[in-house]
Amino acid sequence: MEHDVLIGMEVHVQLNTKSKLFCSCPTKATEPNTAICPTCLGHPGSKPVLNATALEWATKLALALGCTIAPHVVFSRKTYFYPDLVKNFQITQYEEPLGSNGQILLDNKQLVRIKRLHVEEDPGALIHEAGGTLIDYNRSGIPLCEIVTEPDLHSPSEAREFMKKLLSVVSYLGIFDQDTCVIKADANVSIKERNFQRVELKNITGFKEIERALQYEIKRQKEQEVKRETRGWNAEKEVSYSLRDKESEEDYGYIVEPDLPIFEISHDWVKQIQKTIPELSEQRAARWVSMWKIDETDARIIAADLDVAVLFEAIAKTADPVLSSRWVRREVLRLLNDQRKELKETSFDAESLAELFTLLSEKKITDRVGQRLIEQLAQRKFSVASHVKEQNLGMVADEGTLKKECEDAIAQNPKAVEDYKKGEEKSLQFLIGQVMRATKGKASPQVIRELMLKIIT
């Protein structure tokens, strides 16, 4: 099937190592140009030494993505002249990547092929300020994994989902820290109307920005003439802009890095790393569906975030898994999204949430009360059962009390009753809402509905 839009991604994932890729400088520094040495500054006579942990973690990621591991690792010099590249070349892999022929499967069953995964060093960082540009070489030499896909994505939303799934994998593997590490993407975009003339968008940070940048670029290509070029993305103005004509690989003048040996990779070493790969999100979700019979979509969404997955699994050991999965997905994740917080920035804990979900499953509190308690548990930890008792939040179940409230609502709103009898369903919902308000949300809407219908009819 032919697609009108082709998108390929080149994603750079920073590995959360303590030291840089080819020297012992720390990867974290508070002041500019303090985590530097002759090697990462490219001083004459300095020699690179490979960080074994970085190679191991890159191999772990390649295996987790289903890549074939190369029998040896060869590093090359990629030559280009830019202020953030103090050596005038970047040590990367060209001739043979560490991993190749992997894949990520999207929720719509679209297969995104991983063409190559290789290891390289990051250049420095340019800080543009009024009156000039500053350079911070602390990032020079930071270990990166570059993941290059085939043009298998066909929409900005698919590109964003791909990035989320990749982030889930690196988080589960423990090789990436969302608080300190950086993940950036270049996107190659082409459309059918322009004979698939490829344009590259450089250095987009943030999954929302990736989607926005691609939406803009696809629209631009449909409206303007397109040439093969590299473009930047201005997030503030929400436009792409021309940087330069697109380079070819020959322009970089690759040569094999003379100061590093060829590293042989044994099958036994690869097998040892394979054993360290944990259960990933898709596998965890499938296990939940099989073991607890929860909804597949709920399972997949919860498992995508490692911290939320661990929390849910602890909750499900003592509370009903099906009900818990619905509440974690619809309420816990909604609250995190609305407040733009990570789970660790809240006070949520498995014990309190399990206590809350058990009260809900036993119909001792209403959903409305449960929603209010979820919001409070995000702010502080407390005993839910004790709080419900102290604040008299338990569900009103006495039929006599509820019947009187229903009769009062009917008596006070005769027009709503008349409108319902004429076929307006929303009028009945209005009456139910009046009773819910009178009981402060502590009655079951279903019970109120049944009582209302008995009285009205």
C-alpha cells in the first residue's frame, strides 16, 4: 500500500553513564566548561579510551530492540567544521553499526524497522544569547546511542508514539534517566505531492514538539516548493527554517578512527547481556492480561511508564486488578497528565491506593468520592479508610433516606419530571444530579435512577 507521507527518525539517546564515552570526565556538571579534559577537547597527543559500560548498555538496547549484533565494533571519524565540535571531527560508527535490523511495533500494528543502532560521542552545546553565542564543552564526549529507522512512519502521531515506545524501552533497561539525560530526534520527511523529496528536520527535543514540527513541515511541503535540505525547528514561532543543503555521507570524509582498536564481540558476551534484559512494557502488559484478565489497552498504557507499572503491580496484589487498572489509567494517569508531573513528584503509594480501590470495589464509597480522594492522595499520604470514616464519606445506602431525597427532588422540579415524561432523558439525569448534590456525592447514581423511575412511573 502506498502512503502519502514517509517519515524516518534518527534518534539520539544519551546513556546514563557516570563518565564520558572516551575519557574519565564526569557526564554531570553544574558549571559550564568544568567537566573537560585534553581528550574531550581534542588536544594533540590525547588518546581516547572506550567506556566499557557505554558499549554494554548500547548492546543491551540493541538486543531489546531485536537487533542483530555486529561481530566487531569499529569507530570512525566524521569530519565537519562547526564551533561545538572542538576536534573538527566526531567519533562515531559508520562502516558497520553495533546493531542492525531491529524493530518497534506500534499500537496500530505498524512495524517500524530499525535500520541501525550505533554509538557515538556528543558534541558541545551552543548557547545563543543576545550579542553572541557561547559554547559549553561539558557535553563534548557524552555517550549517545543513535537509532535510525526506515521511513516506516506515516504521520506525526505515529512518530510521537514511536518516541514514547523507545523511551519506555530505555527506561525499563535502566540506561536512561529522564531527569538528567537528553533524547533528541532528527526527522526525515517527504510527501507524495513532491515526489518524496526528502527534507531533514534537526535536533527536535520533546515528543510534543516532534509531533508539532512534523505537522508543520508536512503542511509546508504541501504548500511550497521543496528541495533536498536540512531545516531547523523554532519551537517558539512553530516554524521550520532552512539551515543548509542536505549533505551526503561523502561530505563527511569518514575514516576509521586510528586511535581506537577494532573491538571483537563474542557470542558469550552477547548472551550474558541478553540475560540482563528485564521484562519490558509489552511483555509486562501481556502478562497482566493473561494473569488478571484486565483490558489490553489499560494494560499497555499503564505498563508504558515503568514507575506507574511498578505501582500498579503492587496495588494489584491486594486490590481487585481489573478495577485498579481502570482507576490507575483513567484517574492516576489523568491527574499526572493534567498536572504535568512524574509519579515520583506525587505522594501516591501502593498501600493507600489499594485501600481506596478496595473501598470502591466493595461499594463503600462512590466514584465521585473516589475521584476526590485520588486528588488528595496525590498531595499527601493518609489512611483512606480512617479518612472516609472521620469525614462521613461512606456511601449512602439506606433506601428510605434515598427515597425521601428522590421525592424531594421530584417535588421541587416538576418541569423536569414533565419533560422526562415527554421523552427528554437529560431531565432524568438532572433529577439524579439533584439527589447526588443533596447526598454530597455519597449515593449510587444507579440506585437513585432506579428509585426515581419507580416513583415517576
